Amino acid sequence: MNMVYKDETLYVDIFSGEEIDNINHIKRQMFSVLNEYEMNNVVINIIGGNYNKSLINDLIYDYHKNYKGNMIIDIK
């Protein structure tokens, strides 16, 4: 996983396979950054095409439960 802050947006690259199955670790890291820097825009790039839709839906739900910003999921 890579995270980059640019142009008032947090970009999170998640590589399919092992990392996508560790969504709780990804959420903790992402939410920690969001809490500290109060960003309103998040773009999650899922790289590799294979992902668990249920886990991504959980991530989206938890994000919107805790934050009022915008989240975009981009599958590559």
C-alpha cells in the first residue's frame, strides 16, 4: 500500500492480493492520516483488478460513518 497527499487529496494505492485482504490495517493507517491532517478527499486506487467487493464496501461504509468528505474508488 502507498499513500500520498497531493492537491488536498489523499491517494491510497492498494495492490490486489495480499493487501486487499488486510483491509483493517489499511483502514487504520488511512484513518490515522485523515484524523491528523483533516483531509476531505480520498482516492483509493485498487491496482491489479482482483479485490473483494464486500471488503471495499466495508471500507466505504466506515469512511462515510466517520468522515464527511468525498471518496473515489478507482479500479485499475
